[in-house]
Amino acid sequence: MTVVRVEAGVCGFVTDIEVQKRDKQHMDVRVLTKCDMIAAWAEELGVINWMENLKSMKHSFIFQCASSHIRHAACPVPVALLKAVEVEAGLALAADVTISFLEHP
């Protein structure tokens, strides 16, 4: 099982994502959050075909579903799920991702 935590920023929501490989093509997804939009998105995900989701953003069910539920286009949670999927599938090493503001108005 791979688990990631997303502290999304100014919204203040923390989201924990668990993914576990079920078989050669599928992973179980569990998302724990207090954000209503992320919770609605997570309900629709359930079991995903991880190979299909890693092919392209355009054809990713993770992103298609996110666009139906998450009104904030810059929400980092869907990308965090994809990173967890990559690690659980053995396609990437577990490494933190950081977005830092070096300058701002």
C-alpha cells in the first residue's frame, strides 16, 4: 500500500490518499478528507485501472472525474493520487513533491 498526505494550501484542507494494487491493472483508492469537493470526487473513484490513468491527462478518469467535482483547477490532490499510483505500480520511487513560492506580489 502507498499512502500520501496533501496539505493543499490556503484552503487549509489535508487529504490522505491510500492506493493498493489489486491486480495487474487495478488499484483500490481510499481518500480521507474534510473537503466536500474532494470527498465527492473520491466516492466516484473506487477502483481504478491504473494503466489507463497514466497514459495521458486527457484520457485519465482521475482527471475527468476531478473536473466534475473539484472547482479549483489548481488543486494538487488529483496529481498526488497519480504520483501515489506510480509508486504503488513500481513505476516511480517515493519522493516528496514541493511547490514553493520564491517571490510573490
